[in-house]
Amino acid sequence: MTTNPSVLITGASTGIGAAYAERFARRGHDLVLVARNAARMETLADRLRAETHITIDIVAADLVNPEERATVEARLREDARIGILINNAGASLGGSFVQQTADDIDRLVALNTTALVRLARAAAPRLAQAGEGAIVNIGSAVGLAPEYGMPVYGATKAFVLHLSQALSLQLGPQGVYVQAVLPAATRTEIWGHAGVDVDTLPAVMEVDDLVDAALVGFDRREAVTIPPLHDVGQWDAFEAARQSMISGFGQSRPADRYRAGA
């Protein structure tokens, strides 16, 4: 793999994905941009090519569509130049669970989980064989907080966190770095698509600030990066509490508190 591997970024036409494209271009990485909106990607690519002189390929694909997603999976499996995957494409839904349609929920789950895990699976064997590379999965702090009232979206982001942490344990010893990035409210178009006026939210991080912070975590090789969390001790305590329970899961009998009459 070259000193600066190519970076494949999903959801690259705008928002967080476009910001990642900008940052990696300025670091001297060639790019493969993936999103549905080819025109937006071409506009971004034209500017970055002129400013940084890197090579940028455009792949227009709806990652919910199995045939179009397969094109991206094949690129990740076969293109040895790609050493970094930014799994950023995602969506949200407005309304409560009972207001959301089953079809909309199905599409959300397909994009936020199925597409993400399939792309990671397409890249991982090649990266592990090479003994280097990185997979960055964009999750959300909502995945840690059902209190936000976003049950399906939050569940998909909890999936992203669990997947990332488990892959970090499996792939890290093989030289592949896996990072989960957990933004909170960030100023992207996802809010408008979900019918939410972002300006009504009490605290919203700008995309550039979010991606710059995520890349600090990337450079430090953090397994989990939470840009809005100021007190890292809270995350450390959360992880310590979670890990302390693991030894208690392997039991042949239910806990005493679940005995009849207890």
C-alpha cells in the first residue's frame, strides 16, 4: 500500500462526507466519492482536483439498492489502492415510531446498518491480508441515549458502535484500525430530510468542527471518538462499568433476584 492510500467515502456529496473528502484531499490522499447525487460530487471533485491535484473517482450509487451497492462492494474488494473506508452514508426519520411507515423504517435500517456492514465486510479481508488500513464508521451519540426519542435511528447507531468495537478487537491485531465516531447534533441536511428545523435545536456542532475533531481521534487511533463529550472520564467510566459486567454474564443459574418469591 502506498504512503497515502486512497480513501473511499460514502455519503460524500455533502455534509460530513464532503468535509472528510476535503480533509483527506488536503492530506494528499486520492479519493473515491460515493453518493446518489453525482452532480454535487462532481462539483466538489472539480474544486478539490484543482486545489490539491489529487485523483478523484466518482461512483453514483444508492447504497440501499443491492445492485448499486454491489458496485461499491466490488470496488472495495478489488482496488488495492483503497486503504481507508469512511462509512458515513446514513439517514434519519422524523416523527415517532408509530408515525413512521414500515417501508421508511426498512430503508433507514438498510442504509444505516446493512449497507455499512456490507461495505466494511467488503474491505476488511483485503486490509487484514495487507496488515494495514482503516475503517471509520460514523455512528451517533443517540445510539447511547434512548432518551432522545429516536428508537429506530438510535438502534441503528447502537449497532454501528457495537460493530465498530467488536471489529476493533478482531481486526486491530491484524493491523487494521477501526474507529467509531459518535457525533451529537451536527449541522447537516439529515435534519431537513427528517422534517426537523436544525435552527430550533439548542446546540448544533458545525460540520467542519466535527470532522476536524474526528480526525484528531483518527490520528490518535482512538477506538471511539465522541467529539461533543468534554469529560472523557465519563466515557472511560461507562466502558469500565460495561466491562466489569462481562464476567457476570456466564452463569448457569439466574440471578437470585429473579427467583420466585425473592
